[in-house]
Amino acid sequence: MEEKFEEKKSFNGLFIESVDEVLTAIGNSIKIVLYLQLKNSYGISKDQIPDRVEDFMNALQSTLGVGARHIELQVIRQIQSKTGITCPVPIQNGKFIECVVFVKQEYEKGKF
């Protein structure tokens, strides 16, 4: 009998999945437009988002205004759900970057 071991996904892969799922929930057309806007106006490709979280957040805020906050909250919820790691700082306090950094560090320690 052959055993299958599922390889642990990278944090960056999980983060991209989370962003993609949140944007898809808003609407596929909107997701496509936002990715194009990120690439063309801010020089951020989809694959660069995990390494450029602050730039991504600033681009969302510039593009969507207060609507960016909803996306940030949903992305944090998704990544927490995927990793099983909860940010100790309340995400409602505008601590998106701090939460992402915390979850990434804990995930990469391999405790989860």
C-alpha cells in the first residue's frame, strides 16, 4: 500500500490563494481588473503580493479607498483559516501588515 504525504504549502502560496479567493468572492471581473491595476499602475504582479504586502495594501487603498479595509479583513480571515494561526492583534485595529507578518513567521516555524 502506497502512502501519500501531502507537502506543506508555502506561506506565499497560501497567501496568494487567500487573496485570490477573497477577490473571486467579490466578483471575477473585479478580480481581473484589480490584478491588472496592480500590475500596470503599481508594478505588483500576483506572485509578488506576499513579498510586497505593504505595497499591495497601499495600492488597494489607493484604488478602492475604504473598501480596501473589507478585503484586508477577509484576506486575514482566510489566511488564518488556512494556517490555523490566529493573529494576537485584533484585525479590526488596522494591523493588516502586522497580522500577515505574525502568521507568516509562526507558519514558517512549522508549529502548525
